[in-house]
Amino acid sequence: MTNEKVTVREAAFRIFQHFGVDRLFGNPGSTELPMLKAMPFPYVMGLNEAVVMGMADGYARATGKPSLVNLHSSAGTGHSLGNLFTAYKNNTPIVVTAGQQARSILPHDPFLFAERATEFPRPYVKFSVEPARAEDVPLALIRAFITALTPPMGPVFVSIPVDDWDRECEMPLLPEVALTRTPDGDGLERIARMLDAASRPALVLGTGVANCGGWEDAIELAEKIGASVWAAPYAARETFPENHPQFAGFLPAWRDQIQTLLDPFDAILVAGAPVFTYHVEGSGPHWPRHAQLAALSDDPNHLAALPGGFGVLGDVGAGLAIISEFAKERAFNGPSHQLKSPEPAMNAPYVLKRVSELRPEQAVIVEEAPTARGPEHDVLPITREGGFYTCASGGLGYSLPASIGIALGQPDKVIAILGDGSAMYTIQGLFAAKLEAANVSFVILNNAAYAALTGFSGEFGMNHVPGCDLSGLDFALLAEGHGVPARRVDTLGELDEALEWSFAQTGPSLLDIRIA
Ligand SMILES: Cc1ncc(C[n+]2csc(CCOP(=O)(O)OP(=O)(O)O)c2C)c(N)n1
């Protein structure tokens, strides 16, 4: 401690700045107001805590810094939980603070208080605390930031009673901690020997590669050892340049199909992903029996759940770079991922093809359009670091607000490709897009349905799914009602001009594209 006496508020503001916070994402209530007094940085307001959490997540992922969130006691925390779960699965460092009633009236079950506040966001936070005394709040916040930033990163939760902010405390010393864990050298050498001994090696790259800043390291290793590169099932970030001749494609979350696609390979290195993420039941081995498998991840859970093989814990980018030094050079001679050229039609493949061709060169794609994900892989290659974001959880309602946070966190145009159903979970995020002048083109692929569920129903032998007809929603009207300029696109003749118009805007715009 420093012996310097300050208010809890002053100490908190210094801690926020120490950890690189430059804005607060929130939705205010009475129990949070004293936190906001003389706040030294901007407040980004979301008209629902799901929006707040999604924006904060996108901002942290785009900037590489922890985001700070403030929620309204229990009810606000409750609204945020879907996207808090996503932040946990995304490994996004977010310090969530929530208001709590004054300590002196807690025994009387006061209005708007949070009973068992710290249990509510569990298990989707790495750390959850309501400090025992007001003067303990600063140390709790420091611990929260360091825990959030320690790999595997994730959200943390601090419940702060409303009367704490003006209390006096001692200003703590502010620690600086190096949190990257270099993987064990012997383990990496063993992986290099496995790759050297193979005749056809493959890399399977997941979200953890981007989370560790490993884009260039992955390219260097793949090129040196002549490996085919697959994107792991449901990777939530860009993994590898999708126009690179060594890019083989996207593994589905189906066990049998993974076995088939990996069958030509005799050594498989899975980096920054579980082995594997599945969506439905499957049978047989998790990878072809004739192949050796190793995993490299900064997430101990990926290694704890490893169904055989060999695993190494630690920073994925650093690990790939060291394996590259150890491994032997070899020429690549595998097949390449083939992009498709769909015929003109008002459907997802063709619309995404036009997005691909008309997008600004450095545009960042944010996606949440379940039945368009496959077509997107076929026609809209991601070729830059920081070029792709979606949620790792499968929980809808993330990408609309996340795209706003991403636009605030980096300079390039963001194109949010959203299903009509997905967009409706957090549509009021458009109000924040307008307020923040976020440079986002919201491209709604409006098929008037929850098409993924009708498509998926065959897995369960069903031919009818209730509740999947979304006809009647008008996104151009919804956007205009939030102050965001919008156009509706019904025909092929209108498509290119509408995309060009939207991509030329510097603030938010929306296209309601009616597809089959
Ligand atoms: C929070 C949440 N609720 C429900 C689901 C189940 N779900 C998966 S896909 C889907 C339909 C999404 O519809 P839309 O965005 O229009 O895309 P489409 O399926 O039509 O391509 C739903 C409801 C989910 N994944 N997340």
C-alpha cells in the first residue's frame, strides 16, 4: 500500500487507467450512479445489458485490451448472461462491475438488491467477488483485471455496494505482471519430431491462435513444414489466410466428417482449439487411427479433455514459432480450398459473393447468420489478421453489438453479416451504433425464418419445427426507428448499388436483403 488516502472511486479510476481502460460500457441504474461521478472517460451506453456485454467483448477482442463493464445489480446482470457466457467461451478479458444496494440496508432485502450477487454470474466468470469492506474494493479490482488477463483469458465479476464509492481507502500499489506462459521446450521439440516423421502433416487452427496473436507464426510454420491447414470446427476468429494455397478448408463439428477429412494425414497438430468441438453425437475415433495427434493450447481445459494424443500448455503463437525453428523444411503438395462462383440469385451464396467483391480492402467481417456460415466459407475468404469475428459459444445475440465494439476498437470498416433471427436478439444495439457513429454495415440476410432449425430438424427425424416463421419483420423500418439509415433490397438489380452505398458510409447503415 502507498499510505496515500483516497476515495474508493479515485482508487478505482486509477486502477482502470493502469490496465489500459479508456471507456466504460454500461447501462445505468440507481445503484451505479456514484461510480459515474466525474468518470474520466466516455460512457458507451447499450439499451439492454446483452448489448453492453456484446459491445464490450468486441472492443476487447479488437483492441487486445481488457474491457470494463458496469451493470445494474441483479436484473442488469441477468440480461447480460447470454453474452457473458459467450465472453467466457471467447476467452475475452472483461472486468464486469455491478451495482449493489448500500451495505447498511442489505439485511432488509432492499429494492433492487442482489441476493448472492457473486453466485449469479457463475460459472461463466473466472473470479467473482463482493468485497467484505469498502476499502477492499481497489484490491478486488486489481485482482479482477489480472485474473481476466491471465490465459486462458475471460470475464470476471465484482459486485460493489452503492455506498462504497465515497468511502476512504488506502491507494494500493499497482502491479505489473507478465502473463504469457512460454510452452515447455521439450514438449515443443517432441511435436516438431512428430511433424518431421510424417509424410503428410496437417495443422488444425482454432480461436486460440488469434487470441495469442499467432497469425504470422501459423503461416511461418505451415510454410516451413509444407502442412495442409484446416480451420477448427466453429473457429470464432480468423485462423489462416483463406486464399493461401495451403489452406485446406473448415472442419465441421461432426465427428465422422472430421475423421474422413483428416484421413489423408499422418500427423495432426491442433493449435488453440479443443480436440474437437462437436455439435451432435458421433462415433468412432476422434481422429484417424493411423495418425499421430498433438495439441498446443493456452487453455488447460483443452488439454484436460484431450482424448489421447500428446498436449503442451502455453502461448500458442510462441509455441508455433518455436516448433517452426525445430522442425524440418518440406515442400507442400496437398490440395487447396476451392472458392465457388454461385450463379446470380437472391440467396446467401450470391449475396455474400457480392459482399466479397465489393467490400473495402481491409474490411473486417463479423458474422452471425447460421445457414450462411457454410456459403460464406465458399465465397468470402478472410485474408487478414483481425479480419473475422463471431461467437465461440453458439449463443445468438452476440455479433450485432460485438460489431459495434469492434468498430470502436480499430479503424477499418466492419461488415456485420447477420441472420434476421440473430439480429433480433439485440436489435436495440442499433441505437448505440448511431450514438457512437460506429462504422458498421449491418447486412441482414433476411430469409424470414429460423432456417438453421428447420434444416437441423432432420438430425432428429423431424419434419416440422414450431416457432421458426419470422415473416413480417421489416429491418429497414427498425433501423430507421433507431436513427440508422437503411435500404431494403428485393431484387438482384438493386443489390450491388445498395452494397456500394452501405460500404461508402462512414457511420452505421443497414441493408435488409430479402433472400430465398
Ligand atoms: C440465444 C440462442 N437462442 C436460440 C438458439 C438456437 N438457434 C440456432 S440457429 C437459430 C436460428 C437463427 O436464425 P437466423 O439468424 O435468421 O439465421 P438462419 O438460421 O435463418 O440462417 C436459432 C434460434 C441459439 N443458438 N442461441
